[in-house]
Amino acid sequence: ACGLVSDGDLAFDAGHGLIRALNWNSVGQNVRVNLDLTGTSGAVGDLGTGYQVTGTLTIREGATVASARGTLGYKGGSTGTATVDSVGSTWTCSNELHVGDYGNGTLNIINGGKVSTTSTYLGSYAGAMGTVSVDGAGSTLTNSGTLFVGSSPYLGGPAPIPLAGNGALNITNGSTV
């Protein structure tokens, strides 16, 4: 697989790299996913966490991760949290980044971490909550397009209640957006 949006905890750092074998084993489930985010096995797909329930994504220690689309908190009732931590740690989404699509999403960019995307959506749909916190010198969120807060991407911008979710953007301690 060249992309993954799941419930689980993923870490990309000096010890974990960008190629991972992930196993989910429980009653009625025996799944193995070979995840390759290097781009050598084809186009890189979507990446995210909090598909139906809860998950975390951590990018740290100078890891550079690329995905087509980023999703945190996809389905209603789900919670997805991503942290991009430390200088040299980056997450680049060549398409959109959704923080709180139908569920709850949180993105923390700290200690010089960087995230770049075409457009960012915080709290896309009713019941969703999307929060982005950018904290510390050198920490950056870059959009080449638009930053939507409490907007549905399919309505072309700010959506009337009850279609829109809720969003918050926190920029502190010398960080930039």
C-alpha cells in the first residue's frame, strides 16, 4: 500500500523509517499491510488516522513524510491526532489536509516541525471539530491554496449551519502560518 487512513498509532522517525509492515490481529480479523511512503513503489496515497475510532500519527526526529491527502478524524465519532515535532520533520500533502472531516481531528506542529499542503480544512462537516496548533519558532503550516475553518470542501467555502463543523487555529510562540 502507498497510503493508509486507519485506526491505530503510526510513528515515522529515525527508528521507524517510511516502510512499515503493520499487523492487525483480533477476533475475525487478520490483516497485514505493507506501507511504503518512499514513493519508490508508485504514487504515494493518502495518509491519516482516526478513520472510525481513534489513532495517532507522529512524525519526528527529522522524518520527511509525503502523502496525497491528509485526513485526521474521518468518520463521525472518530478522533485522529497528528504531531509533527522537531526541526527537519515534515509532512507534505500534495492535495488537501482535512483536520476533523466528519470526526474530531487535531494537528500539532511543534518545535520547528513543518506541514505543507494545497488547502487545509478544519472541521469540514456538522459535528466535526478540527484544531491546528502551530507552536514554537520555525514551526510552520504552509498552504498554497486556502485555509478553511468550519467549512465543507464540497460547498466551495464557508458552509451554512448545520453543514459546517467547527475549527480552531492556534498560532503561538513565533510560529507561522
